[in-house]
Amino acid sequence: MKRFIIFQWCAVLFFNYSFAQKDFSFPISHKVFEIEPSKTDARITEANTPHLIAYDTTIKQGKLLLFMPGTNGIALRGPKKLFLTAIEQGYRVINISYINTPAVARICKDENLEADAKCTDAFRTRRIFGTNEFPLIADQPYDAIENRLVKLLQYLSKIDKDANWNMYLNGDHPNWEEIALAGQSQGGGMAAFIAKDHLVARVIDFSGGWDYSAKNKIATWYAKKSTTPLDRWYGTYHAQEPMAKTIRETYLAMKIPERHIYAFDLDFPEGKKAHSNAIRNINYKKEWIDLLGRGN
């Protein structure tokens, strides 16, 4: 049954049951929100499908797991069984809604890449932080992942007062040390890019993309020294996905420990892609637990 809470400044829906996957429901003890980005920042009009937020009210609250979907990903259609596992491990979960099209691989190629070997760096900086000029995409500074996250956390601190969402904020910036990052495909690349320059609690890159600096040469940012200690880095890919070799190459360039690289190989449903199997297949739950560690 849906329950409605109407606040003076907004109406927020939160559900005890899944709103996107008919075969899945969050337990009754979980508080689950869907919040449109424009509710948190009126300037946002693009990629305004709701964020997904979930946590268990009965267990000690720990780190925040910030998940970033891949290209064309919709937060409410995210991998909820993976999210449930994260919550069981003591995390709160945000699957963030952000501009994820066009993808970096669609922009930083051919003549654009020939003109600027660091095209992917500039693309990801614009989409994550909004602090640079990058005319090849229409993203505005307020569209950036960081602004969306900060505005969402500030909003949650008002509507869910007892949950201490402010612990994930450091002024008007995320408190990255209290945040574990994860993402799939383009989103996995975003997680890795953030963790290079910010000390985060953990980073899990699910088949996180294949940025280039030149034809057949992976981007130089992969080899950049990491602010996040290497023992907090994890990467996965499926052995049958077309870019598996290149994804593994990026993980090795990032110096992810070999024991933290997971080459998944289970069968995937007909008509589905190996590329997204790692976040959808419940048969990887043991591995998900290893990847996530304890959130609290």
C-alpha cells in the first residue's frame, strides 16, 4: 500500500513496495523515497526523473552508497536487489538521477578526440562537477551530479529530520569520506573519476566504460594517482561483454588490486546484455557482499 506524506513545501511519495519492479518489494522496515531533482533545485529541468533513496530504519545507519546509472539509465529502474544487499550491509542508498545522455563515448571520439586528447577528462568534469567549460554537451553547472547530490541531501535533511542526512554534507559539498561510490557503465566511470580526486569510503566500478585519449589508447586519467587508497577500489566486468578486455585494461591502469577485480561469467537471460549482468543477477549476491563490505 502506498503511504503519502504531504509537507508544506512539497508532496513526497515514499513506498514500502517497489514502484518499478513487479517481482521485487523492499521490506516493511525500509523507508523509500522517490524525489524529482527539480523539487530540490528549481533550476533543474533536464533528466528530471526521480532519484531513488532507501534505507532500513531498524539498523544502525552507516555510509551512504551513491549509485550512478549507466547511459539511458533511470534511477527508479535501478538494480534493487543489489540495493537491498547494500542496505543489509548497513548502507543507505541513493540511486541518483542525472544527465546520462549523450554518453562520453559518443562525444569524445573521432575529430573531437583528435582535437583534445583529454576530452573525456573535460566531459566527466563537466557532468560530475560542472566547474569547467565544455561546449560539446549542454549540461549546465546546476545539472552536475555533485549539485544534484548536495541539493538532494539538503532536501532530505528537511523532510526526514531524524535521519541525520547532514552527516553526508560538508557545507555545500558532499562529505565524500562518508560516501561509497558505485555505478554501472558510464556511471562506473563517474565513480572512478570522482575517487581519483576525492577521498571516498569505497568505489565499485561495474563495467565502467572505456575512455580513450587516442585511437586504441585508453585515457590518461586512468593512470592518475588516486586520492582514495587503492585497497578501497573494486572493479567488475562480464567475460562475455564486448569491451571486457578494455575494461580490464582500465582497471589495471588504475592499479585496482587483482583480488578486487571480478570477472563474472554466469549466463545471462536471452535478449539481455552481459554488460549489465553484474548488477542484476542475484546469483552474484556473495560477490556483491564482498564488493560492498560493511557500510556501518
